[in-house]
Amino acid sequence: MLGSELIIRSLHRLGVKTIFSLSGNQIMPLYDACIDAGIRIIHVRHEAAAVFMADAWSQITGELGVAMLTAAPGITNGLAPLYSASQAESPVLVISGDSSVSEDGSGAFQELDQVSITTPLTKLSVRPRSIAELYPALDNAVIQAMSPRRGPVHLALPFDLLTAETGMADLPDASPKRPAVPLDADGLGTLGGLLNSAQRPLVLAGPTGARTHMHSARSAAEQALGLRIIPMESPRGLKDPSLGALAEVIPQADLIVLAGKCLDFTLGFGGTGALGKNARVAVFDPDARMLERAGRLLGDRLVLAVQADPFAALLQLPAAQSKADRTSWCMQVDDAIQSRAAKGPAAAADGALGPRALCETVQAFLASAPNPILVCDGGEFGQWAQAFCQAPVRIINGMSGAIGAGVCYAIAAKIARPDATVVVLMGDGTAGFHLMELDTAVRENAAFIAVIGNDLRWNAEHLIQVRAYGPERLIGCELSPTARYHDVATALGGAGFAAQDAPTLATALRQAADSGLPACVNVSLAGQAAPIFSASTQSATGH
């Protein structure tokens, strides 16, 4: 068995059936091994797309997402999505080819210290230097990726190890499943007491809590404990439009539990403007560094800090024994999240279709579509999509604040869930990053619908410049009025449609779905600032 076969057969045994990749010299042995292992390679047009797709795969399925990139320029092209996967808490394994160990220090083709580059972006980055290290390196990387807090890992594989004989005829024995780390009984007891004594408790979860595979656990914990668990996965924090006016009610909470939600800028660094003056705060987090940060930022408001898998802890708590009836509090939280009463003056649409009307038209389509999956990507327009569109499964561009992955996310979602109706909403600026992946979608028969809100500019930056410097000092934000994104889709073998108002958009959505092809609907849009449903300005940055 060659080193390449050892890696690929081991992945297959772990349940990996799909790898997202762009080919290159140093990973050709791995490609060849995929044939006999029966692993499907989704061959993309840019390395970043492969990592974005692996990220989306893990978000949709709850499984390990795998991307395979070539050496040096290949792995460095995938760095930005690694950051996004880290911030999204996605278990992604990035395998990269590398120059041979035997040529280290000799100026080998594409020789690069990859591990030093990817270490800040991953839970683990490792380069095995001998055949004996290959399997343990892979095994440990996968364990790290799937352990709380989940996240990306990187395995750099030297070419001479991939082409060398391992001396094995069969795979090594699979590592036994690691037992769950015992939970702190005293910490659980203390948390139970805090929850039982609280009248207005609230649990804030991190991105993991928003994933589809966590829905049942979250619902079970809410029902048993008589409270609300709010996942947060947007860099706009409490100003995330999909959270409505939640920021208005959080200061009324008397106990806030951060269950895997990092205390950071999205919560105003724990300041009283975001969390209120009177709430006690408890933190359950798998990362000791987050406990230290909470202690430093919260001071004596922190009443409990426990290193643990937060959802495992919540699910082991006994049912609520609070004497207080928290029904009205839960209803108040629910009403706040569902609120879409905008703060501030409405923007003029100048006769063009506004973003709310666009999103409501898309939502009407999603409501009647079988197995809908929603992808939201972009700056200001992306926030409108998060506010006014919903589906049982949703991916957004996440905590990293990066834009441009929407097409990649949509392709991976369709491949993971072939029976789903996948719709991605994105701005015209966002569309420019990976529109060429429509070619990948055509080749892989991954039909989805991309709705581009086309306001002819980088609207978030346009608004920042107007606000900070004045309308007479705008620069570098305009996009071409002659760009025909829908024609790109047609040219690549998909379907393209243009829309100018709600009726033509509704018609285009139906036609796109009926086409059975990857489709792009280019919608003329009035550029407007993201909606704000809370007067609070303490919860996030101004972006």
C-alpha cells in the first residue's frame, strides 16, 4: 500500500465519500487513490472554492468536510476560507501536497513552510516526515477537527511519502472512540442552581448551536430548562438582523449563560451596554482561553466558568425547578427576535425594487419549495436576506465577515442534499468572487438558484464612506451598470434571468427552478443600508 492509498483508504473508512479539490502535481497520487476507494472528487476552479465547499458540507451534514489542495500557491489560495471555517466552528480537513522530505532545504519545487502559515488558522497543522507518521497524523487531525470546539485542521503531505511503500497490506486498526471528557459535577450543580433561581435567564450559543445537526439538542435543552437558547453566528452580533430586537431585551436578563459563545466584540466585550448592568454571567466553553478572557472582561459579574462541551453540559442538567413562571419572559424574547420594526428613517427606493421587497418575494418562493436551503452572503444586502428570508437549513457568510463564498456554499449544499431546493442571495460585489464556480455546478449537476441583488456598488463601503467622509469623497465603490451576471450563467451552461421588480423576480424564480440547471437571477436593486431593529449600538462594530 502506498502512502497515498493509506491516506485515502483511511478517509473512506471514516465515512468520507466526497472531497473538494483543485488538481496539482503534488496531489496526483491522492487523486489516483480516490478511484479505487470510490471517493468522489468535486473539481473546482479555485482552491478557495474547495475549502469553502468543505466548510459548507460540514455545516450541512455535521460531518467532516475535506478539501484537497496542491502545494505552495495551492494551499495559500485556500487561506481565507480556512479563517472562515475556523470562525464558523466547522470541522474541515485541508490536505495539501508538499515538496518531498528528502529535498528539504535544497530549494525544491514549491518548497514552503506551510505549517507555520496555517497554524494560526487551524486547531492543528502538521507535516509528517516519515511513513510511520502518516496515519497517526491523519488520525489525530480528524479527532481534533471533530472535538469541541470543532474547527479546521491542516495536513501537509510530502510527495515522497505519498509515493513510498508503507509496508502495509491492510489499514491500521481504527482508533477507539475517545470517551467524552467527564463533566464537572460541581460546576453542573452550580449552574443548575443559578438557572433555578433566575427569573429571566438567557443562553447564548456560538455558531455550532446554529447547525442543523444541533437543532434537536437545542430544542430538548430549551424544553427541559424552560428558557431560550440563542445561537449567534454573525459578526454583527446583537445587531444581526435575523435576531430582530433581541438587543433590546438582553439587558433585562438576570442570568446570561455563554454556552460556547465567545465573549468578544459581538457582545460589546461584555460591557454593560450590551449585557446590561445587573445580569450575572456563567460561561461553559471547551477552550480554557475563553474562560480566562471572560474573567478578565467581566470581573465580578462572572459567577461561574467551566471548561466543558456546552451542549453536553446543558443536556445533563436536570429539568427546570424554578419557582418563577418564565413563560412571559420566553414570549418576550421570542417576540423580540421576530420583530422587524425598523429603527430610523426608511431609505428612498428611487423607483427601483427595494431589498425588503426582493427578499419577501424570495421568501414566498422558499415557502412553497421542497426541502429549502437558504444561503445568505454579502454585506448590506446579505443582512436583508438574513432578516427577511428563512429556511429550516441556513448558511450565512459567518463570523469571519468574509464575503464571496455563497456560490461555493450553495454547490456543496446541493451535493450534500440532492433533493433540496438551494437558493443563495448575494450582492453584486459578492458575486464577483466565485461566479466561475457555476461551471463546477454545471459539471457536477448541482442545480441551485443564485439571486444577485444588483445595486451597482460595494454598498457597505459606499455607506461607510458617505457616513465618515461625506458623499463628495466617494471612491472605489462603483460597479459596472453593463455587467450581465445572468449571461455568465448561460455562457457556462446554466440558466440566466433578469428581473426588475417583484413580479418579474417571482416569474424568474419559477423558471429557474423549472430549468433544472444552476441558475442566476440578476435583480436590479435599490441600494439601502442593512436593516436595524434595535436602538442598541453597543453590540458590534459599525460594519
